[in-house]
Amino acid sequence: MRTVLVLNGPNLGRLGSREPDVYGSANLDDLRALLTAATPDDVTVDLRQTDDEAELIHWLYEAVDTGTPVVLNPAAFTHYSYALRDAAALVTKAGIPLVEVHISNPHARETFRHTSVVSAVATGVIAGFGFDSYRLAVDYIVRLG
């Protein structure tokens, strides 16, 4: 059994009710169902969400310690959390894939959202495709084997 960590940062626990014009009307349970249905039976999607920067960083440490690939939506931490960036770098420097995802396209939004401190250390970035951003990232990781 293979596992993919799907980690979500602050405010994503409010999906479905927070700015549905930007993020859609589906919630994290809907995302979990979509990803579970889209992955092979031998892949477990471990979807988590936190508003706590330290907890998100510790989950990245866990990924390093267990060799588990990561799909990461850093949410607001994207733009300023150098601590999260450094933890993400530990993942990729260990040779473990980490794909940064965003539901919306940050480059089509406010100027402050145009900069990601995480992108430079991520394996890749997928943004602007709604929940399909996650599906594409998980698919990439599954195909890596």
C-alpha cells in the first residue's frame, strides 16, 4: 500500500462556504472522495488540514521520515512562510516528490498572491484547476511509482 499525503493550510477547512466564487462550493470531504475515486486501490490518500503553521511543518517532517510523497496547498502560508518553505525543501532534498497546488490561479488574483516562497523548492506547481489541481498532482505522484 502506498500513501500520498495531501496537506492543506489555513482556511481550507472552510472550503464550501468560504468565497465559493473563488474556491467553489465543494468541501474537504468532497475533495477526499474525488481523490480516493481517482487513485488506484493500492494508494491511500491521507488528506489533512490545519490552520497551524507548526503542525503543517511537522507533517512535512513526517513525510521526510517516512519517505511519503506530498501534495501541498500551503494556502496563505504560500506567500510568506519561510519556515514552511524550509520544511518543504527537506522533502524534495530527500528525493521525495512535493507538488504545490492551488485551487485558484494566484497569478490572476491580488498582487500579493503572485509570489510563492514554496514554489522554488517544490517538485512542481499546479494551480487554477479547482480540485483538479489536486487530482493532477496525485496522478503525477502515482505515475512516478
